[in-house]
Amino acid sequence: MSRKLLTMRAIMSLAAGVLCASIAFGAAPLSDQAALEHRFDALIHPDELRDWMKQLTSQPNHVGSPHDKANADQILAWFKDWGWDANIETFWILYPTPISETLELVSPKPFKATLQEPPIPGDSSATATDPALPAYVVYQGDGDVTAGLIYVNYGMQDDYKTLERMGVSVKGKIAIARYGSGWRGLKPKLAQDHGAIGCIIYSDPEGDGYSVDQTYPDGPMRPPRGVQRGSVADMPLYPGDPLTPGIGATKDAKRLKISEAPTILKIPVLPISYADAQIFLEALGGHVAPSSWRGALPITYHVGPGPAVVHLAVKSDWSIKPIYDVIAMLPGSIYPDQWVVRGNHHDGWVFGASDPMSGQVALLAEAKALGALVHQGWRPKRTIVYTSWDAEEPMLVGSTEWVETHASELKQKMVLYINSDGNERGFLGVGGSHDFQHLVNEVAADVIDPETGVPIGQRLRAEMRIAALEPDAKPHAKDEAKAAADPDQDFPIEALGSGSDYSAFIAHLGVPALDLGFGAEGEAGGVYHSRYDTFEHHTRFVDPGFVYDALLAKTAGRLVIRVADADVPVQRATGFAATVADYLDQVKKLADDKRDEAENQAKLLHDRAFQLAADPTKSSGLPTTLDRVPHVEFAALDDAVDRLKRSAKAYDDALAKNAAHLSGARLARLQSLMLDIDQTLAPDVGLPGRPWYKNLIYAPGRYTGYGAKTLPGVREAIEDRRWPDANRYAKLTANALNAYSDRLDKATAVLKGT
Ligand SMILES: [Zn+2]
């Protein structure tokens, strides 16, 4: 999964970094640390990454395929060869696969959609002997429906407001939405919520086709018959196996009935290519689509209704299937019960070269190098756990089931989870827990970008400063650029929403997580989740020479080594505090904006402005009336953020001054206070209406999907106009931040010896 790297900066909100006290890392002299890391680098060979990718992507490797199982067995064998204590952990999950799919235009003129991705000569898509699954979306609801078609643009909340103003409804209709703007699964979910009985999702060439660049095989972008597969489970409710929310999908687990599983859609859904979509869209009449709704097809985009009538039918095999997580350990020599966990998934939609094998081969390179360092006599102080997840694509299933199965042990032992997924040539992209932002900055200062010869952090800072010059740059990008221009400040990392295997760690357990990868220069987006995400495409257009896949190994490997060997806690609190303060400012502004919006709408309705501005020859409608916005009770949250800023500064100052001189008992006390401090941010109450998500600082948006919502209990309550929830979660979030500050204050006292 994970198309996040290219878009995360645009989607997410966060603060500028702040000045951090810089202290020498750990007790070992820097030269020893640097020497160890140089030895690690020397063990990373791009040619090996290439060979592994070629083997792992030689046949389709979707969940349940013979090659996915063979890959898990192969990865297990490699870990063992490299000196790791490794095993495969099997889970049993609901994994529907299509038996039959039909999509046809019934009128005005009959047309049967091809639903096929033809092989491309010279490409793995033409040489595979194992069958690929037909293009489909997993966890849609089977059905056989015939109805009129309505074009809903991206199919997101704002698009339904526009439809309302046009006087057009999808009730009893089949919606056709284009990919983009928000997460895939929200499109059929919102269509279903608005009364649609079926949904089609297509890839418009404006998003990732010929409008962007030449199409594959001439260039990197989506060819006319390329289809984006994916999950449409209601992930913002909970990810993982739909039948076992909150518990591991072990063989004997108590399961929901399929009909009771709330994350499975009720309506049939199919993804299609733009070659197929053009015929359906051309058949639509009714309103001409608003200008921002028009894609790059050579047609006049209409919304409907009429005259297009569509027949859509999907039938699936709803059996339980095994999945295979590979789990490997190197035991810690001093703190064996403190774990650094690193992961990347190994299942793909078809061949999965860029997604996920580019990240998987980086992880393998790290594992081989770490094994070799151990063979040479190095012993990590903490236990290192490497994980190769299965079933990420259907909805983070392998990682989620492992986390749910081992939740209490992981909450006791985990220091940090470090994730990667698809990787490309380009700039470092990082999201995660902001108390680890300084660690990321330290590592990014020591890894050299192969294209420019400067540290990857310096290159990222340059990119942030230039991005802020774009005419449509958001205030957020300008804040980032300001921080990036100041070498005394850390460059900011992003907030994590969802879209890859970090989710269960950070959002459910509250364990801190980082997600990293390179991107924005290589171009994997055009073959994303299609049959054309192949070894040939990756080596031609995404990372020729496996230079950046190897660089990912050097970057992630350094994070692992530094956290595993650190003598003092690696977190810094001031960056986190400043980030949370910025989130609170955003949420308060949001409440004010909502108030202005409601007042303005009341005036417009009073003045009959909507009716007077509408074209009387076309259908139109009035917007749903907005209720008056009360003042949210922010005082407790204001106090908590002020206190967090003071406690954070005191902690970071005390750490800079005293960390190097701590004795055994005080050091142990400090470590135990900081080991699980992030879990104070994820109290058991969970988010309103979706208690699986426990982190009150970071969550995937209920209506953005992958995109993060920060301070989500409060922010989403304001967005959705749930005023009692807004007040309640302002207090709950304040309590969580106060618990974090309490912990910091105790750690500061230990550092000061008071
Ligand atoms: Zn992926």
C-alpha cells in the first residue's frame, strides 16, 4: 500500500521543528559509533537487492498465492542463514477473492467492460506462469445490481455537497468515482452512505496516466488498461481481519459472522481502467461536471442522471485463508527485554516490485548486514526484531494480527517500531512520533545522498524551502520551509495517519513509530497496485541501479542500530511539545472557521442567494442547514499544552546536562520512565465511535483515510459538528498530555538527582 510519500507533505498538518539541545549520542565515543555504521554501510550491496527483488517478484505474490508462501519461506531461510533466530507466525484471516465480475453498459448502447490488464512484451506481466487475481477491491460486498450511473468526482464528502447543490442524488444509483483526493475505501463507503447500490472506481489519466508523463512501457505512467486494485475495508473503524477486531486471528479465535463484520461494505464495487471508464463516462448526460471535476479524458464530463444505465455484479469466495508473517530476532546483550522492531510487508497485489519489494529488499539488506556485524563480534544492547509482514495490502492484516496477539508483551518491551514500504529515487520522507524527530535529524545528517553528495537531511531541507515557493503552497509548507532554513532547528517530520504497517503500533498500542522511505523522483505511482508494478518497471523508472533502495537500508539500519545501542533515551520532548502546540492552534482556528461558515450560510439562506445564483434551466438544491457553533471548552487543553512545553524544556535541558554522568540505578530508572512514555498518549478510551484507535495525538481521518488527523478526538468532533464530543475529548486529550508531562517531570527529577 502506501502512496503516502509523494502526498503526505501536502495532506498532513504539523508544526515547525524547534531548537533541540544536541548531545553526544550514547556513551560510546562518536568515532566507535561512526566506525560501526561505516562497517554496516560496507555490507549493503545494490546488486544483492536487485537479485532478491528479481526472485521475489518473479510470479504474482498476492495473499494466498503459492509464490507469496514461497517468498515467506525464502525470507525465513535467509534470516536463518544470516544468524537470526527466526520463525513464521501463521494467522487465519477472511480473505475474499473474486469468482466472477461483470460490468456492462446496458443503455444507451451496450458495452461490456474488459476488466483486463493485457501483458506487456518484455515485462514480467508477459512471462509469469502463476495466475494473477483479476483486478478487484477486497472487502467490497458482493451483489448484482442494474441502475442509472452518476459521476461523483473523487467521491469525497465535499463532492456530495456539490451534488446536493446540483440537486443530484446517488440514491438507488451506481456511483462512478475517480481515484485521488482521499483514500480509496471512502469512495464506496460514502456512496453507500448516500444510498448508492453499487460503485465503480477508475484511474483518470489526469492523476497517474498520460497527462502526467508517457505511459508504460514508453514511460512510467499508467497505461490505458492499467487498474488500481486495493482494499475498501472500512479501515478508519479498525484495520486487520474484519472478523477478529482487537484480537489476533489465530486458528481458534472467536470470529464475527461475515454478515456482522462492520468493516465489510454492503454494496458491490469494481476498480476499472481509463480505457473502460471512458465508455461509461461518455454515456452520461445531465449536468456538465464543474471544472474542478473534469479529468484528462478527451470527453465532455457529465454528472448525470441519465441516460447511462449500468449492470454491475461481483461474486467472491469468502473463505478463511492462512497468512505468513516472518519474525526474526537478534537478542540484546544488556537489555534483552527492550525491543526495537523493524518491518516491511512482503505481499503484493500482483508482482509488487515497487510496492512492497523495494522496501522489503532494503530490510533484507539490513538484516544480512546486522547478522554479519554480529558474526564479527558486535552485540546489540537491546533486542532487534525484524518482521516481514504478509497481508498488508488487504488492510494491514499481518501486522495488525501480530500486534493484537502480542499486545501486552509489546507494550512492555517495545522501544520503537520502524516501518518502510514502497521506495523510490528522491528525497527522504519521514513521519512518526515527534519525540523521535531529533533522532531522525541526527541520522539524516549522517547519510549521504548519492545524487548530490550532501546529507539526505540537507537535501530534504532544500526541497522543503523550494516547495514553499510554489504559487499554491499551503501555510503548512511555509512553516516547514522556515524550520528547514534554520540549521539550529530540526526539520519537521510528518504526523502518521494510516496506509502501512505502523498503524497498529502507534494508533492501537500507543507504541512510538517511524515510517520512512525515499520518493518524488522515481515514478512508481503510474503502476501502483497494477499488474505492471514489475521488476522491469522498477529498474527502468523507479530506482535504476537500486541506489535508493540501498540508501533506505543505510538510513533505516542506522535508526535500528542507534536505538538498539543507545545508553540514554533517544527521545527529545521540546519538538513534540511545539508540534502539539501547533496542532492545538489549528484545532482552535478550525472551530472559529466553522462558526464563521455557519453564520455566513444562515445569511445566504436568509437572502435566498443559493436560489438566485442558480441557473433556472438546470436542477439545483439547497445545502443542508448548518447548526450554530457553540464555543468549545479549550481551557484544560490550553493548560495541558502550556505545561507540556515547560516540562519538555526542563527534561531536554536536564538530559543535555546530566545524561552522560548517570549511575547504573538512576540510568535504569530513567530508561524505564521513558521506555513507554508514548503510551500515556493512548488511553484505553479510544476515539469516539472507533475505540480500536487509542492514540489521542495521531489517527487516520474518519473521512481522509490515510491522511492523518492530529488531536483527532477534538478535531474530528469539530469537523463533524459533534459538540459534546469536542468538549469531552478536549478534556481527555488534556489528561493524556498531563500524563505525558507527569512522566517527563519524574524523568527530569531522576536526571537532576532530586
Ligand atoms: Zn505496500
